[in-house]
Amino acid sequence: MPVTHKNRMDQVYYLHAGTTKTGKPRYWFSMKADGELAVAIPEGHEIHEKPVGGPGH
């Protein structure tokens, strides 16, 4: 089962897994479910939604 996150606006995001050019692991969220999806949150990481608002936003 892939890792998903539903934000405060009820949009579903999927955690993708990949590697950089140097072979290091890379993770990102996308609303698209295609590609290589992560099945677990990487150790030492957590999901955090940064609220948008305040001056300048």
C-alpha cells in the first residue's frame, strides 16, 4: 500500500521514491499516482504540511 497524505483541503498526495544522479535516495509528494511509489515513510522523516498564509501570501 503506497504512502498517501490528505491535506487540509482534502487533496490526496502520493509519496514517490527515486534516486539522485549520485545514487542517493530521493523522496517527494505528488498528486499523481504514477511512477515508483514508496510503501513506507523513510526512517528519520515525517509528513508535515506547512500552512500557507500570513504577510506576503
